[in-house]
Amino acid sequence: MIESKMDLDKYKWQVLKFHAGDGRLIHMEQAILAYDMDLGTIDFLTRWSNDGGSCPVHRHMCSTSCIVIEGEQRFQDYDPEKKVWLDEPRIRRVGEHGFSTGPDEKPHREVGGAEGCVAFFHMDGSGPTPVMYEFYDDDMNMVAEVTLEMIIADYEANT
């Protein structure tokens, strides 16, 4: 069997690190690999360290494919009907693949496991101005619809 490790140092990483209003650590990095504005598609890597930092609370609005390359990806879902975070995280391990046609039923946040995580994502918004995500504040109000154009502009401005 062939063993390989990606050379993650060759990518340009955008670091997102701050504390949310509830004190929770937001800490993740993203490296955009490719995108097509006309088709509304993007491929990127997301990396979480093992410090417990998550991505911002969000909901995928378009089809999204993910495969874990290193570590373990943990998801915590929010139940908007009961207005509570679900206790049991969903876990995706190395080599495991997930796919959602979007929009996701529930907002969620993701965090790396004990050794962190690196995951590959492909998102397909099918068009030049698709909404890729919705972001939520600490009170679980939807505060932003994020388009592919916004993702690319933010990445270019902050890497």
C-alpha cells in the first residue's frame, strides 16, 4: 500500500482566530485550491488544530462534499426547533466522506479531534452568484449569506 502525506506547507492558508461573544474559540485555517466563478464551484482545505477551536456556526446552502485527510472532524449540530445544541457530536475520521445536497437542515459548527483535522471540501453552488453558507451569531440568528464571490474576496484580502 502506498503511504503519502500532503505537503500542507505549500498552500497559502487564511487563518481565522478570535473568541465569539460567548467566549468560544473560533480557530481554523483555509487554503483555496481552485474555484470557478461561472460554475459557482470551489475546492478548499480546512485545517483545525487540536486547541478546541471551531469554525463559525454555519449552514451549507449548496451541495458540499468533504473527505477527511488527517485527524478527526467533529460536528455539533444545533436544533432550531428545541433551541439547543445537541450533545452528541457527529464524527468523521480519516478517509471518511460526507455529502450534502444542501441546504443543511441544521446549523452546525466543526472542530478538530484530539490531533486536529485537515479536510478537503468541494462546494457546488451551480451559478455565478450562489449562496454557499449562512452564518449565525451567538443567539443563533442568521446574520449573513455568504456567496462564492465573498469567499474569494475575503481569502485574497487576508492571505
